[in-house]
Amino acid sequence: MCGIVAYLGDKEAYPILVNGLKRLEYRGYDSAGVALLHEDKLTIYKCQGKVSDLEAHVGDGPTTGTVGIGHTRWATHGPPNDVNAHPHQSTSGDLALIHNGIIENYASLKEELVHRGHTFLSDTDTEVLVHLIDDIQRSEKVDLAEAVRLALNSVVGAYAIVVLDRKDPDVMVAARKSSPLVIGIGDGEHFAASDATPIVEHTKNVVYLEDGEIAVIDRKKGLKIRNTKNQDKTPFIQELEMHLETLEKGGYDHFMLKEIHEQPRSIRDSMRGRLNLAKGEVVLGGIKDYEQRFVNAKRILIVGCGTSWHAGMVGEYLFEEFARIPVEVEYASEFRYRNPVVGEDDLVIAISQSGETADTMAAMELAKNKGATIIGICNVVGSSIARITHAGSYTHAGPEIGVASTKAFTAQVTLLTLMALMVGQKKGVLSGSSFYRLLNELDAIPDKVQRVLKTEDQIKYIADIYKDASNALYLGRGYSFPVALEGALKLKEISYIHAEGYPAAEMKHGPIALIDEAMPVFVIATKGASYEKVVSNIQEVKARKGKIIAIVTEGDTVVKGIADHVIEIPETPDALVPLLSVVPLQLISYHIAVMRGCNVDQPRNLAKSVTVE
Ligand code: M6R
């Protein structure tokens, strides 16, 4: 959480920082701030609220300076208010610092620094960093870069920081450990940011800092990297593949809506070059060297959080059906703290859109230390999770900016489907004809998603009827159970309606008590293995006056006769239904949230990358 951006070059920093903060706002949006350095004058603006509130706060105030840092916050230590907003300043007023992460030993450091005469103004953990660096600079008589290095050696926790020193306006120092930081190298200018989105419109050349690395950006000497052990490192410059238009709303009212509508393309991109119908094969270049590990795996563990965990549940059904490998799906946050039985025989699949989720990362590290093979499914190229796996596949969904995950889910499920089919074929579990039929069906999914999107007007109509509900229930069986969970998560996170996902047959063991005429019940009732059973569950809801909104297979007449509303999706094998059935649920949540006047892309209390546990 929290987004940081910094600039040093020959242009005015302020517009670059504000624009960058708007791109990073998905990471946190409870307060924002900038520090600008002009000659030896440091100007800081910060306030509670969004980046637009910061702009209003700055108003016509002075913004001159060709070096500056900016921050958008998601509060951990201390409430969101003006004082706790970053940048934080040293007592001397010389240093300004922005931080993304958590300093775990801040309390003991603070006690010592207070004792040494530093005055703390905020409730944040971050503030200890700026006082500590300032203290070391003075007592050790070292420059900013060395003071940062020495300070970081006493810090426990996670950080991406950028520091400015009023006494040396030609230098900016950035460092990272467990929180992401990218350095952009332009023509006579440098950038630093939590991800590449604020950088891509200025330069395509970037360096992803590794854990424990410190970047010293000097107006005259350029970029130098060393680590906290004082060893010089050679910057590894990579070219960004990101395109600017993927970061814009492209005519849609919200990023979430754009991302829902992008799914025919993002699913296709996730299959491109991997699903080869002509040759009848699946080739996943990123895990090629690990294919045999999959084939021989006695067990697969899947870890993730939120929507990625739901995708993992679909993965469980896929691997068990097509490859006959037992699978356990674990909340990363639970897995990491319960001394799990995991070892060299295990193959762990870590799923994450952002590639930065702290719990997922910790679960992977734990499994890796116990000897397991770690395979990643990530969307953000170069992210921390992608870099600590043994191997993996990117989802190629493109940047997902709406906090509610949509296209990342379908891209993750697409990749899991490709993996399970590939392993099933290589193990001989799937016959050639079944494998080929499923490949064809998968290849047809993007066009079918396009057809589902055409139901949007009908979905808007349904959304209008149920927009004032206080509770909602989502039911599904088999492959549709994880989709029910995902539908409920989408509704609660953006519209603040309490919603629960349940296996349809479990309803009678408790939730049925909740059903009355005010309860909308969304049911995935497509033709397939459990169709008749789900129809019975629908009857049970109707008998108690619940309102049924059913996702059915095109041409269904049975459910149409019982349900209050039906949304038709094209026919596809059970295993591929999640890729279609989730789309109307995404749309319904989106339209309900819009009708309730909620901030769809930036729901309250949430952030896109959850980089704290
Ligand atoms: O970036 P990740 O996929 O690791 O994120 C995991 C969850 O934080 C994320 O899916 C979250 O639940 C979304 N807000 C769901 O829409």
C-alpha cells in the first residue's frame, strides 16, 4: 500500500509528481503530499484526502523545483490526517522522506531518537526513518547516501523510501526492502516510483531495485546503486513493455468497467503463444523446465489472497479433474502462521495480480525455505513475487487499476486451465480427443465473454431493482462455488452491501434462515453436472420467498420458469464456466455500486496492493 514517486531532472517536478500520484492512487488514497526542492529551499505540501485534494491545497502556492518527492497513503500507523501524511521532515528541516512499508522496530528507535533531542510530530512509524537518517548524518558526518545506508542497517521491516536533503539539492536517495521500487532513466532525468505507471510516459528504461539496494541519483553523476552492505551493484536496465493507453480509462466512466470489458482481449492475451490449436498443444515457456515437476507432483498447494485465492480454488478443481493431482488451496495469511506440512515433494503455485501481496510473499518464502518448488502466476511484470518464484507464467492481462479485481481473475483462471490441461495431457490422464476438445472450447471463450458483455443492459435493469438491498447471498456448486465467493466479494467491496458466497447445497445448513422476500440470491445454475441439484436449491429459496437472480445456460427454460430474473451465458464445459459466469456478477456489482453513489475504483478502506500483513 502507499504509492511513492520522485523526480530529479531539468523539468519542473510538481506536475510530474502530481500526475504520477494520480497513477499510483490505486495503492492508497487517504492522504497525499509532495516535497519540492528549489536551490536550498524545501517546500512541503500535504493533506488528508485524495490527490485532487492535495492539488486544491497547493492552489497557487509556489511549486518551483526540479527535484521532488510525492506520496499517496494507505494508513497503517496513525489515522489518515494532515500530520500523518507524507513527506515527513527531520527536526532540522533539512531532510524530507516518503515511505511505503512498515518499520517494525519503530518504537524502540523512536524512544532513542526522542532521547537524543528529535521532535516527533506524527503517529507514523515512518517518521523514525527521517530522524534516524538526520541523526546519523550529523553524528557520523557523512553524506545523505551513507547516512541512509547506515540507518537502514538498524531498521527492521519493509520499506521503499526516497529521501531529499535541502543541503544537497542535486542528489536524491532511494532504497527498498520488501516493498517495490522502480528507477526510471530518462534523458538527463531520473524517476523513482512504486511501479512503472508514473514513469512510462517519460521513459521506457527502468531498473527494478532488488531488496537491500540503495539508488543514489546525482544530477551530474547519474545513477549509482549499492547495497546496505556497501557493495556496488551494476544497474540492470530493462525496457518497459507497458503502453500508456492501458493506464487511461479509454472513454469508460471507471477503470473497473473498462477492465470488465477488456476481458475478451485479456483472456486471449493470456492464451496467446501458449495455446496452439494447429499443433494441439499447450506450451508455457515460463514453466517449461518444471513440466516434469508438475507431472510427478504428489500434491499441489495453491496460495493467494482475495480474488487470487478464488482463482486458486478454481485451479483446485481443474488440477484434480484434469491431472488427478491432489490440491490444497490456502489463504496465504493462514498458511504462513500455522506451521504447515510442506516440503521438497510439494509444488506450490502462488497467485497474485500485483505480485506484491505481503501475505502471499511470506507464504512463498516459507514454502521455499522448506524446499518446495514455487511457481508464480502474476500479472505485474518484474514484481517481487514474480522474482522470488523458481518459475512462473505472467497473466498478460495488462495493468489492472480498479481496486476490485476483474480481468486479473479471468486471466489467472485461464492460466490455471492451461496448466492443468497441459499436465493432464502429459500425464496421460486426458485422452487426446478430450484434450483437443477442451483446447477448442478454451479458444472459444474470449468470443463467448464478448457475448456475455452484451447482457449489460439487462444487468443494469436488475441492478436497479436490488441496489438498496442490505444483504445478498451467492450460491454455486462445483466450479461455480468459487465464482459465488468471487461474486460476493465483488459486491461487498465496492457497494458495501453485506454479501456471502456459499456452496449451494450448504445453504440448508444455516444460511437458509436468512432468506426472506428482501434477500436477493444470485445462483449460478448453468447446465452441467450439478444442474438438477442447483435447481432444487433454487426451489428451496423460492419456497421461502427469496428473490432469485440466476446465471443460466443460453436456452434454459427450467430455471427461467422459477427464477425472478435470468441472465444467459453461452454453453461451455463445466470447467470453463467460471470464465463466463463471473462476468455478469462483476457487472452487477459495478452497476449496483454506481447506482449507490460509491467510489467504484477506490472503495473505502481498500488499496490495490496489500503490502502489509
Ligand atoms: O495482488 P493480489 O492478487 O495478490 O491481491 C490479492 C487481494 O488483495 C485482491 O484480490 C483483493 O481481494 C481485491 N480487492 C479483490 O477484488
